[in-house]
Amino acid sequence: MFTEVLPHPASTIDDVVAMMTALEHALPPSDGVRWFNHLYLRVTLGVRAAIAGATAFNDPRFLDRLDVAFANLYFDALCANERDPESAPPAWRPLFSARSAPRVLPLQFALAGMDAHINRDLPAGLVTVFDELGGSPLDRGGRRDDFVRVNGILETVEAQVKPEFATGPIGTLDRLTTPVDDRLAMWSVRAAREAAWTNAAVLWQLKAVPALRQDFFDRLDRFTGFSAEALLAVQSRASGG
């Protein structure tokens, strides 16, 4: 099914939005991948609108290309899992294997997808785009500032979609702990994106040592898979699983 909905890599943000929208229509609400995809689509729409405004960023083209490269890694993981689950990146396997689990909450699926996509895919996407456009993740200039500004979009989207994920015990917990849990959740995303930029810089520095570079990335991939498993399992226990 994924290879039919995603017949080719995205070339533009419009392609990304179209492909995510097709996934949203193809996947039932009971599919955990749909919950991550729903959140990711909303974020992508926010980024596209901000880039179109062109006033908030130093290098809109950089963010445009990063958005496309980043999304294609997600699409690649989906298609790899459909061909052979063992060929999917380790970071993504927990979400894919739990996607039909009845006692996992929508928020858990969304967080597990975010964990895989930010911690594993974002460093790789950053390196790809710097290879394409020039420059380096070692530079802390305008592109780095643009990368950080995206956090504001994430905050806005998080507030908009939160009611859709705050169901059952998670909804009760949310009402009791807001706004403390909001700050903690957003800090976690900010911290993950900060670490992703740092890991991209490490990958960039290791270009001259391909074997070591691959080993570093493989370990990052596997470690991210462990953290995704923890998000799914710990949250499930907290909700009675």
C-alpha cells in the first residue's frame, strides 16, 4: 500500500504535503502511523506557509530543501517496512511493529514517530542538504537561526492539535498538569532538534572516515529505536497496559 501511495520521492514541499495527505486518507484511525503522519502533516503545512511568507527566515531555500529531504527519509522507512520489516531503520521499527496495538494511545504513536524522525532522520537530512547547497552544519549562522525558528512553528502546531491527542487517561493527566507538561514536552522536542544538529555536525566531520561515520550513524539509529520502544511501553503502562 505504501509503495502505491508513495510512488516516487518528493521533490517539493507541495509533493510532501500531497503524499502525507494521501497517507492520511489511506490509513484508518486505528493505525498508529496515521497519528504520527497527522501531526507531521500539520507541522509541514505550517513550515510551508512560513517559507512562503519568506520574511521570517534568512535562507528559505535551505528550509525548503531540508523539509523535502527530511520527509523522504520517513517515506523511505515506510516503504522499506512494507517490503521487509527487518529492512526498516531500527529507529522506526517500534512504531511500525506497534501500529495496530489496541492499548497504545494516539499520543504515544505520535511521540514514537517524532523520536525516530528527529533523532535518526534529521541529522541525515541536514547532511544531505548541506551537501546539496554547500555550507556546513559547523557554521552557526543564518541557517542555524532558521532551524531554531522552526521551533516556534512546532509550538503553534502542538497547541492546535493537542486536543486531538488528549484522550482517555492522557486527557485527564493533561488537565491536571498543564502548563507544566506543555513546557516539558516542548523542551524535549527542542532538545532533540538541538541534538540532531550536533549529530549532523559529527557526521559531517566524519566524512573523511566513512566506516566510522557509518558506525556512528548505525549506533544512533539503534539507540533511537530503544528510546522509541520506551516511549511506547512506559506510556502504555501508565495508561493501564
